[in-house]
Amino acid sequence: MTKKIIFCLRRDYQNIPAGDIVQMEQWKRVLSQLNCDVTIFSGDIREEDMLDADIVFIWHLERLHESLPFWKIAKKLDKEIWLVPTCWQNNSHLSPLKNIIEETKLFLRRIFFPHSFSCGEKVSGWSEGRKRLLHESSLLLVNSAAEKQFLLDQGANEAKVIVIPNTINAVELEKIPQLSPEKRNGIIHVGHFCPRKNQLKLIKQLKNSGIAVTFIGTARPMHKLYYALCRKLAGNQHNFAGPLPHSEVLKLMGQSRLCISSSTSETPGLSNLEAAVLGCDLLLPDIAPVKEYFGPQVTYAPVDKITAEMLQKILDTPSSDTIRARILANYTEKQTAELFQNLLNAMRCSRKG
């Protein structure tokens, strides 16, 4: 029997693609192969849009101005709610300033889109709303054991927190041409420009070193100034490729020698997984979720420890194929499909019981 599923996403997802959207597209593809009918909603949604849904996926525990209206309707209709928190310590730090910022976003959304909050139970603010999503959703789907532990420390029910790792489409990557190690050159950095991705610090660390990085990505409206600062500081040393189509990003990965991530906090990004499978060496931040995926086979360093000498040493060291084998064994869409199939089977059994 076909399961009807609704994906509820932030309203700017088409204009500002990011990792959550890559994940959404992958999950949609996998669930469709498991005989599920997936519909995407962003922005406004009505009760009648959810009436036939068996499962409602809602992205983001932190962005309640986006996710709370979806959650309230689904809760009112007694739907199965699978929340995708997309949490890490940096964006989930429960400080007074964080509370003020998020309360302001909720207030503005209520003012300009009052109908979005008119349905379902009243939720007084960001802190209460976040707590209710955390405790009253049917499942919490996280990307790593480290993210799971972070939510457990905040009181989440362990039985509800399920790890669904980020994975790659191995079939798609097999079609990408790859240069042999001795023919590869160039260093790439993939991701939209923002303080969390920390490109500015990386550019400062490599200033006047003679080592060039090709930055792939652009900035969201709120980070345009940050992007401009990066370009100004970089001068002519680095290359800015802009927001390339995914196929072009993969092509560059198949030709490049090294892929760098300079994030201060992160879920294990899909781009790093793809880069490794396509033959790039990796230099990644020394943070728990990332190390969980890549193990001891790659180099780790916080961005303030990255130097030209470190990069040159990586470039001068012969590449190893061990990380590629690790990812293909543990982080492909086949594993994602198996995990979702198990969840769907468990849901069927519970309904029968």
C-alpha cells in the first residue's frame, strides 16, 4: 500500500539551496522507490492539504517561524510527525540572545502571516515551541550519533531519535569522470558563504601564501556583506566559481586534489562524502559528527590551525583509497533505503497492533 508523505520545508528552499535541500531531494528519491507518494510544501499550508497524509516530515527544530505552523496543523490532525531537527551545538545554544532572536522571527511571522499560526493549539513562544517539537513529535531523524546525543542531553526520548546518516548516490557518482591522482590539481571548498562555514578565516590563514582555493557557492541575502568581505580579502589569490550546478561541482571534484571544509560546526556534509568518493583528499574540522563519518583516514584541523605548509604536505603525500571504500561500504542511498524501510515496517506493525 502506498504511503502518502508530505515534506514541509522552509519557504526559501528553491531560491537558497543548502544541505537540508540536498537531503530532502535524496530522501524524496529513496522514499519514492519504496512505494511512497511524496509531496513538497513550503510557506503556507492548509489543513485540507494534510488530511490524506500518513507521515508529515518537518525540517528544522530551530527555525520555528518556518516549522511551527506545519507542526501545529499536523498535531491537530493527529498525524505521524517525523521531525528532521538539523541540529548542532552552534545553532542550538539555548542562550538569552538566541531566544530573543528567534522570538523576534516568530513575532514578525505572526504579524505578516497571521493565518499561518491560526490553526491548532496556541504555543506561547520559541522556547515552548522548541520544547514541544522536541518531545511531542513521533520521531526525530538525525544525521549522526553526535547529533542524537546532543538532543538526548536536552531531554529527548531515546526511543524516538533515529540516526539516518547523510549518504551519497553511488550510481550517479560512478558516471563522473575521475582523473588519476598524479593528474589531479587544485583545492576546492564547497558551501554557501556564511560565518559558520568560516571561509573568511580560511582566506586570512592563507593570505599571501601562494596557495589558491576555488570556492564554490554564493551567499544568502543576510550574508552578502560576509561574501563581499571574503572576496575583498582574497584579492586575486583565490577563485570564486559561484553557485555551480551539482553536475559541475561533481565534475570539479573528479579533477581536484583536495577538498577543504572550514566550518566551525557542521553535520557531515554531503559534499565531503562526494568529494572523497570522487578521489579528493579531505581536510576537515575536528568536530564529532564529522569524525564519526570519516574516521582516521582523513586529516582534521580547526581552521585557525590551517597553514600553507599543512596544505602542501597533504598535496605532497600520495593519496589513499581507504576513505572511498569506507564511504561506499557505509554511506550510500542503499543504507538510507534500508533504514527507511525498517521505519515504515515498524509503523505498519504498530498500527496493526
